[in-house]
Amino acid sequence: MPASVNPTLVPRSYPLVPRLLDPGFELTLRPMRYPKFYEMYRNAIRNTWTVEEVDFSLDVNDLKHKFGPAERHLIERLVAFFATGDSIVANNLVLNLYQHVNAPEARMYLSRQLYEEALHVQFYLTLLDTYLPDPNERARAFAAVDNIPSIRTKAEFCFKWMDSVQSLRRVETREQRRAFLLNLVCFAACIEGLFFFAAFAYVYYLRSRGLLHGLASGTNWVFRDESGHMAFAFEVIRTAREEEPDLVDDDFRRQVVDMLAEAVECEFAFAQDTLSGGVAGLSLKDMRQYLEYCADQRLSQLGFATHFGARNPFPFMDLQDVQELTNFFERRVSAYQVGVQGDVGFDHAF
């Protein structure tokens, strides 16, 4: 141990340089231990947008004159899910994630993510006020967790994994760390990477028919944000595995597969409700295949073998993937970007 370090100040059970999931609240940004998290933070800042830029004027005309009962039911269910989905994600981020990721540059990203979740909540609030002018309809949408069974099932899935780590104040043991990582997998892969990607599929299907361009344009930005959230979470998991290889074993992989399979069933029940009126061009068979495809994509991103062997049945989502996900962190986004000035040298001391 260097002579300048007082050994009484170093917890005996942890290495001098803390690992990502070691308990504590590391404040030192120099030298930077995890520059990739800082770059993710900077990329998120570059992709700043505001709800006020979304124009819903054409959407109102579409809803009044171009939608039948089946399409209106789809939209009502979709906005009801949106009304609560991002709030659940934000609550988990504050209550269960921020306190356990012990790297200041990672916490910078999580702070930015919390802002983006609040922005999404504002976007969906504006969406609800625009699409559902009747106050009673809006009230039912905001109470969807209580009165719409297919949305309540998804919320209960979220709450189960939130509750699984709710009592953890420190992640010290291997089992505690694994529980934390499983919560992170749930929210990144299942909720943001499956529940929301299914919702995006409905939006982009309608866009492919020339409908609801305001919703689609706002969803483009949400899609990009959510893709960044997933990438960050998967990098946390990759880093934790690199630092502590014994955290992930065959049993952990089985738990992740089971979790994703349950998420697929929850989302398929929502699809059965959402498409119950019969929407031309969207079949339940294709929706299940798309959900299984998304689940396989998340398994691949985690470095695990795929489970379902499903292919994407929606060409309009293939195009979206190309537009929004390809080289996400390598390219400059032309759709909307603000400048970030100044460079940071990652190897500077102070």
C-alpha cells in the first residue's frame, strides 16, 4: 500500500481501487476509471430534445377522421401504458440503481437518464391531453395499472423485480450483486428493451400507413434515448462481469431467459388486448414473433445465446433499427443535436 494512504481509512474487505459494484460513494473523477460511461453521458447530452418541438396537430385530424374503433382502441391502450411506464422506470432508477453503481461518471449518466425519463413522462402527458380530450378518459388512462388487466400484469412484473432489491442498502455478497444485476437486466432488457420496443412497433406501423406523424416524430427521440439506456445498462453488466467473473454463471443465464420468457408472455397478453378489435396488417402471430425476436436481441446484447430463434416479422422496424440504432455511439445524429464544447483527457490526474 502506498505510504501516503492511511490504512485505517481503507475498508479491509474491499480493494484499494473500488470495483463498480463495491459499496461506497466514490467521488474521484481523476483519473477516470470508466471513460466509456462518461462518453455515454456526453452522447446523451448531444441528443437533447424538448416536448414543445413535437407537432400533434395532424394527429388530431387522423384520430377524428382516419381511425376506426379497432385503431382507436389500440391507441387508447398504448397511451394508457405510456402514462405509467416511464414513471416506473424512473422510480427504479432512483430507488434501486443509483446508490449501487459506484463510479461518478456512471452516476453522471444515470442523472441524465433520470432527466430523460422525466422528459418522456412529459411527452406522454402531452400525448394524453391531446389524444384524450375527455377528462374521464384521461383519468381512466392514468389509472390503467388499477383498471386495465393487461397493463396491470406488466406493472406487477416490474414491481416484482423492483421489490426484489428494495431492501438492499449495500451489495456486498455475491448473491446481493447478482440480485442487483438481475434487476438491471429486467429494466433494461424486459421493460425498456421489450415492453417499450413493442409499443414502438405499434407507433411505427401506424407511421408506415401515413398516420400519427407527431407521435412518430416524438417516438424517434424516445427510441434513441431508450437505446442509450439499454446500452448503458448492458455496459454496467459487462463491466461487472469483467471485474467479478463469478457473478454470471449458467444459473444466472437461466434466470435471465426465464425472466425474458415471462416478459414476452406479459407483453403478448397486452397485444391480445390491444389488437382485440382486429387491426389490419398487425396479427397476433407476428406480434409474438416480434416479441421473441426482441428477447433474442437482448440476450445477444448480454453476450448470451439466443433462446427463441425468431426473426423480425416487421420490415418497418428493420428500417427503424437502421435509422436509430446502427453505430449509435459512433455517429453524429443529424435529426436533432446540441453542441457539447470542450474535450476531456481521461488520463489526467487533477
